[in-house]
Amino acid sequence: MNGYKIGTVAQYYSNLGIAIIDLSQSVHVGDLIRVSGSIEFSQTVQLIQVEHEQITSAYAGDTVGVKMIKPVSPGDEIIKSDHEI
């Protein structure tokens, strides 16, 4: 599979569908990401938040909230991908 790790899920809020992700690389709205770990799926990033404020880009060292299309678990890896699985 192509791609590279951009972060790790630290927490997941099931009532909101938001994963808190500690980033090791940048992420932007519109990027295709893949979740790998407790579940495997791909999605396009639709929403990134920091402190409940929407942003369009975040960078290594940032901790962000990302809207997920499926539930994820702490420890799941977030991989920037160039194709869906």
C-alpha cells in the first residue's frame, strides 16, 4: 500500500464522530487518508478542528480533531494515501 503515516489517534468521541489525532506530518482538508489498526478504511478529510475552530490545514506537532466516517480507536494509525482501499 502506498502512503505514509501522518499521525496516531489519541482519542475518539463516538457521539461526535471526531478523532483526536496527534500529527507527525501535515494534513489538509481534501486529503485522502487511510485508517489502519482496529479498523481499515479510507476517507477524504472533510473537517479539521483545533479548539473547536475549523481550519483547513494542520502540521506536525499539532493535535487536531478530524471528522471520521467510521469509529476509530486510540492507537490507530492515520496514513496519507494516494488511493482508496
